[in-house]
Amino acid sequence: MEIDLSQFRDTFFQEAAELLETMERELLSLRAGQAGGDTLNAIFRCAHSIKAGARTFGFEAMARFTHVLESLLDRLRNGEVEASAGLVELLLRSVDVLRALIDAAASQSAPPPVWEDVTEELDRALAIPAAPPLSPREPAPDRPAGTEYDIRFEPAPELFRLGLDPFLVLRDLAQLGTLAADADCSRLPSLETLDPETCYLRWRLRLKTAAAMDQIRDAFAFVEDVAAISIEPAAAAVPAAGVAAPVAGAPTTALRSAARESSMRVATGKVDRLIDLVGELVIAQSMAAQIMNGFTAERLPLLREAMAEIERHTRELQDRAMRIRMMPVSSIFGRFQRLVHDTAQALGKQISLEISGEETELDKGVVERIADPLTHLVRNAVDHGIETPAERQQAGKPPEGRLRLTAYHQGGNVMIEVADDGRGLDTARIRAKAIERGLTAAGDELSEEQIHALIFRPGFSTADKISDVSGRGVGMDVVKKSVDALGGAVALQTAPGRGSTVRIKLPLTLAILDGLLLRVGAQTYVIPLVSIVESIRVRREQVRDVAGCGDVITVRQEPIPLVRLGRMFQISSETADPAAGLVVIVEHDGRHWALLVDELLGQQQVVVKSLETNFRKVEGITGATILGDGRAALILDIAGIAAMSRGEGLSNAA
Amino acid sequence: MTQQTLVAADGSGAAGPSSQYLTFVLGEEQYGIEILKVQEIKGYSAITPIPNTPPHIKGVINLRGTVVPVVDLRAKFSLAATDYNKFTVIIVVNVGEKVIGMLVDAVSDVLDIAASEIRTAPDLGGRVDTRFISGMATIGERMTVLLDIERLLSADEAAAQQSLN
């Protein structure tokens, strides 16, 4: 019977990706000298699982590669081979090769040739000639010569329930040579109490074979995790590796979704709690419906209570539902260990990476989209921020640079910081470069904050040469754009000679926004809270008409251009005179604008609805939301408004 | 498009396949659109205007949590604007993957119109671009202009895209 395995292939790829992550993580901790007792075993099991899968699906190259890798890892965990730095590097490279092989298999393209080279290297490390051609059902050579092995095979009682048949194992062994099997039935209960789904049998086997130890072990490939197995040469010379595996589950994997899929794993507890809440909400709602039935004015307090209950449950439901999509940042922080080490090594620098707050959770969509910008920031810090050991010693710093990645919750946001204790950025140099690039004029007065914000402009880069790591000047503005697109903000803090910190603020979710509701004429608009600096009432003396450019408001000596939202949106506004209305100061790109509005309606969390779904993108608007009264209100895009006000050239009040 | 052979109520027996059209009124004229494109008919509700859009885009409404744009067909056909009353409706249609609302004076009937009854529209030099007219049918005494709603509303998109680029 042909079983169609293709549906399981995707699962295999996803699991293989997770196994490789575990392998890499353990190898890195090995390199850092933090290997635990189980580290080597864990690494071995990962390779082993991938090998089993590779063979099941017939991925030749992958199977052969993992076979050799597994052999080496086995020697490693038995202490026969020492985990030298060179070996760990080789193993890390093997992880890369395996990743490439998996990608090739997933995309059904040819495996990259590099795998054969690395296989050779692994062979050399094993100090054995190239592995025999892999054929799990290879008919045993008929020669009577060979070694005798004493094998003990004790499967766990639930072996059958896992769909495993010990007979197949014995059959495989028999094909390798001459097998004498002695079944130990001592544990077998009487027929009445026998549970046909439980395995009570154990075997003592004697195998005479010319096959290598690896091949013998291969026969136990699928049962290894659920049986106690020991294979020893009968003529006991060197104590061979006892493969006594505890009854263990698959290697634990972090809660992480594979990059190529759009599905995710969620803790069952989260889902259960969500379902409970929905139940409670339904109950609260039906209570309210009952009150409404034959409603009289006396029942009003009851109705109010019921509504309050519904509101409470709805709010918690919203919270919980959002949490379902949250995953810890460790899923992206994880890759940076390797990145930092490899890049630092390539540049001849010594850098230690400290990570804290990796369990901080973020919406899955945000996590995926912040990964690349963060990678760039980390690369930047390694490439430009931190100096070479020699330079550092000259500056009186320890030769090893420190790079710190931190994530934490603050208010309704998640903060991610990338901090280094490197050379920092020279404010004067930034300014000079900005003037050179025409981003600012020589006479412009800019605060230090504003000068630092110039880094995020397109085309800006103070790197003297273009390294292949970064430094092309295309990075920082893309970082800012990505963060802005997520509804967040990014800022730079730096001190020359001491280092830099890039601080990213991100919303907890993309779908919900903290906003300020305001009224212009008869229309309600929402401004994202993250863009608001303050709202003020303006005195007449603060308003000035700058020749031809429109009104400007001076706030604490800073001239801020005034934007009349009514005019920009062609709504008749009540307020023509800035001194009579309210002004909301907003920030974008390090600059400020003053928006003239009629009334502030309060702060609120709003659900963002896309305008593009049924309509199209409108400049100055990021989306819409539904207000409590059922009307649609537009959410303002400060970047767009800034562009519109600049482009139009503010015309003076008529 | 459903192709049905109908027997009319008076037993005359319609000849050939026919389709159902939702007819509505704009000013003096009666128009029709394929019923299968119609998602629902909604009473007039508060429309939120969108800045810097052509005059026939009245704004957006809340349709059970989805933000749906509303096109003022009167403006699109260059008719004079009118006051909205309780008969004013928004016909919500599915065009491609988008949900769009059309503001009309009033909704009339759902009519079965046989393919044989549809004539091609002469160029009236009138207010409706003939590109958007898929045909005309005379039902009883009334002439109904059948609109190609996809073309009508997608042309908007193309024009809008161009102005953005």
C-alpha cells in the first residue's frame, strides 16, 4: 500500500527548522563554554530526528549528510572526540548546510554542492573513510566472518501505542547478518489481564555481522527514544557506546513560527482562557437581553450593571485575543548571537552580546517586520559602533566591546533597545554631513535631538568606506521607515567615545491604536497618540504670519508651522483664528507641526480599519475606525499631513 | 449570471434566457444593475467625507465593522445634488474584491429582463458615458438603462490611481 507522504512533508520542514534552531543554540552555548550535561545529547537527538525524517521522505543528500553528522555527534557525546573550537565551528557550518539542504528540498531544487565538501570535512573529523552508501535495507553480506554483538533491546510499554513494531527492528537486524533472538517474556501477564496495546517483551539478541556499528544502530532509528538499547561487541574489547536512551519526547522547541508559513503555534492555555471568556461574554449579553425584555425605566440601573459587565468581559476578551498573536522576541533575538559572533570575528573585533527581556511578547506581525531593521542595527553596532580591541585599549576601554539588546514593556508599548559601548556618534560630524548632503542649512538651529534624528534620513551615512556588512547609508532610513510603518518610533542617543543606544518603541499590536479624538467642524478625526507632543491654547502674540508661507506659532522660542485641518480637508471649521481654537502640536521626523482643531474629544483606543481594502490609499490618512456612535472616523497620518502642508505651501488665512 | 427560462405571470412565456436586475431611480431616469452584484441595500446613514477625493466620492460608511466607500451616482452622472430623505438608499455592491456603496434616490423593483429585450444603447450624447451602459430595455412604459457596474466603479480606480502617481 502506497502511503502519500507529501502532506507530512511540510510538517517535516517546519520541525526540521525548529530542530536546527535548537542545534544552533546548543552549539553556541557549547562554544561559549556554557554547555550543560545534556547539551551534547540534545544536539545529537536533533540531527538524529532530522536524519530519520530525511530518510522517510527520500531526501538523499540530506539523509547522507545527516548520517555522517550524526555519527560525529555520537562520538562527541560519548567523549570519543573532543569538542574543540574548530570542531564546533565545523558543526555550526553543518547547521548552515543542513538549512540549505532543507530549503532545497522544500523548493524542490538541487541541493547546493557545498554539502559534499562539508561532508568530507566531517568524515575527516571522524577519521574514517567516506561513509558507506546509505541503504537502510541493504542485504547483509553473506560472509560468515564478522563481529558478534550482544544487543539488549527493551522497549517501553507504550511502544505499540506510538505505532512502532519491534518485529521490524528485529527484521532489520536480521538482514545485517545472523541474528539469534531470545525474547524475555518474564513481564508478560496472564491472558485475562493482558493489555494488547502494551509491550511486555524484551529481547536479548546476538548478532553476527560485518556491518559497521552505525548500521546496527540505524535499525533502532525509530525506536531509539522509546527503548533501552545497548549494543556491545561480544568479544568485549573496547566498551562500545551504550545507546541507553531514556523514554523522552521530542526535543523541546521554542514557541516559534517558521518564517515561510503563515500559521503559528499557540499555547493551549491561551486558547482555553479565550474560549472561557467568550462563554462569559455570551452569558452577560443574554442577561442584558433579558433585562431588555419588557423593559421599564425602573430596570435602568440593572441594565447599566449588565452593560458594565459586558464591557469588562469585552475588554478582557480583546486583551486575550491580542495575546494569542503574541510571541516572545526571543524568536528574533536568538539569531543575533551567531550574527554578532561571526561578524565580530570577520572584522577582528571582540564583542559580547547581552540579551535581556527576551520573553517580552509582541504581536507576531510586528515581530516579523521588526526583524530586519533590528538586524541592521545590530550589524551597524558591530561594524561601526564598536572599535577594534586595539582602538579600545587606546581609549582606555576593555578590549571586549559590549552590545546589549533589551526588550521591555512600557505603558502600552514595547521598547527594544540596541546599545553599544563603542565610539558613539559625533554630533558635529553628523551635522556637517547633513549640511553637505543638503539635509539642513548651515544656519539652521537644531537641537541635539534633531541632529541625531538626521541619521534617519535617506542617503545619510558617515561611514568612510562601504563595507560589505553595512555602511551604504541605506540602512537607517529604512529602519525608521519600517518602524514608522508599524506605528512606532525610533530615537538615537549617543555620546562620542562612550557609545550609542537606539531605542525603538513599538505598539503592542498593529490593529489597535491609542488615539486622540478631535473635532473639526462636524467631523471627528483621530491622531495617533504616539505622534502627539502636546495640545495648547494659543495666544494672539504667539501667532505670526511669515511672509507668504503662512502662519507660524512660536512655542518656547520654537517656530512651528500652523496647519489648518479644516482647510486641508475642505471641511468648514468653526475656528479660523488660531487664538480662538485649540492647537495640537505633533511630531514627525524630528520636526513639529501645529494642527488647528475645533475641539478635543478625548483619548481612546481605536480599532484600525483599512481604507485600502475597499477604496484606496489617501494621503494624510492611515485608515479609519468605527466610533461608538457607529460613524466612521478617519485616522490621520502625520507624515502625510506634514508632506501635504509642505507641498501646498501654506497659504495665508484669507 | 443565472440563466433561467421564465414563464411570466400572465402566461405569455418569456423567450430565451433572462437575468434579474435591481432597478433604481436617479432623477428622472430608471437604471438597473445585475442583482447578483448586489450585496445589500442599506438605508442612508452618516457618511464620513474623505479629503481630496473627487466630488462623486462622498466618503465612507460603517457597514457592520467594515469601512466601505460610497459613490454618489448623481454626482457621477452630473445630476444636480439633492436632499436626502427617507427614500434615499445606499446600494452595496461587490465589484471585483471590493465592497462599494452607491448612493441613489430610491430603489424600485427587481425585474426579470430577457436577453432578447435588451437593446444596445444609442449614443445619447447624454450624461452617462456609454462605456458604462451595457444596454437598454423597455419594460412596460419605462425605459431602463442597464449599467455595467464593474466598469463604472473600476474606472474610478484607474483615474484615482493615475492622480496618485
